[in-house]
Amino acid sequence: MTRTAILSDIHGNLTALQSVLEHVKTQSVDRIVCLGDVVGYGPKPQECLDIVAGFDFCVLGNHDSSALFDPEGFNSAAEQAIFWTRAQLELPDQEESAPNEVSPSRKRLDFLCSLPRSVREEDVLFVHGSPRGPTNEYVMPEDIQNTKKMEKLFSLVQRLCFQGHTHVPGVFSHHLMFTPPAEIDDDGYDLSEPDARYMINVGSVGQPRDLDPRSCYVVLDESRVFFHRVEYDIEATVRQIEAEAELDNFLGYRLREGR
């Protein structure tokens, strides 16, 4: 089976993305996929889009969508950041493209416009939010107490669903249990139980929110999933955010605490 690295919620944090990709090189993966929110919050949206465009596929995140259309339900800092991000993506290119060649800025916008809301490969589903709301629905650890919601979500999962959006990594099982990475050993999480179904949140590369400031991503290998935490130069990203007057400094400072 294909060994797959699954990343999500990069949020324009180039320093984190570069560190994660260096770690991915050590994992002998066959491909890299992304579950959306390549942009938003962070200071390097152009560079992150250029890298992710080379992945095997990427699905649409709510911040990716909002970079193209009007944001909905964002707080003031997030809304301000997405308008700044849109402006960065619309900046004229510094170097002229050759005749009949698509400009880098046009390529980035075309890439965002082309992102699917979900990707299904046999009995494995890839989304940003949830099986029911691929772009926008949150599935939080405490939702295991919401039986109706979870039963509905799992009715849409054939075997595995990989998702992001909450920035909180872990494995939801159809038994209404949630297992965070801290409770999963180096042998990974076993997905081979007959007839079992799982929703797996891969966490965030660029803005973790589980009180662990390290980037998070997963590797899927046959019937096991492995969570990886990767340290990166947080202060470099903080300085990049501080250098942009239209980005709230809080978006950088929160990275230090993983929240």
C-alpha cells in the first residue's frame, strides 16, 4: 500500500512547513497530501502555496476559500489576516512572465480555485472539516459526548476519514472514543479492527492548538497511522508576523504556547 504523509492547516507558516518537509524526508513516504488551509493567519502565503501545489493533492480549507471569497464567521484578527492574504496573492509579479506563460500569481489563484472539497480513494476519505461538512464543520474531542452528531458523521465514513480544521490531532473511533497523540506509542495507532471506522485529525503544521507548539502531521502505512511532532523556529515566524503591520501580533505569539 502507498505510504502517505498527510499534512493540514499550514496557514502560511513557511518555517514550520519547511521543517515538517525535512522530517517527511526521513519517513520513506510515497506521496504527500494536504487537507487544506494552506493560507490564512501566517506571513508567507505565496511560498506555501507554491510548495503545496507540488503535492499529490490538496483539498479546500475554509481559509483557502475565504482567500477567494468573503470570510464568514471569522474573528477580527482572522478576518484581517485573510484580507491581507488575499492582497498578497493579488500583488503584481515583480518579474514579467514570458509571452503565453501564466504568471506565478495567476497560478496560485488558479490552484486555489481548483481545490476539491473532498477526495475519496476507495474506503478512505480526505476532507478539511468533516465527512458531513467537508470545508467548514468542526469535530472537537468533546464531541464524543454528542452521540447524535458522531453517529451521523460515522454513517458517512466507510473506513477512514482524514481531516484537520480544529488544529487538535487525534483519532476518533466509531466506539465514541477519542485518542490524542500523547496516548499513542511509537508503533502507531492500529486501524485493523474488523468493521471499525475512524476519523483521524492530523493536527496542524502551522498553528497547533493542543498546547503543544510543535508542528503535527501523520503518516498512513497500511493499517497503522503514525503521528509526528516536529520542532521549528517559532521565533522566526513571530518576527515575520511582527514585520507585517496588517497581521495581528497575537497570531505569532500564540504559536509559542500551541493555542
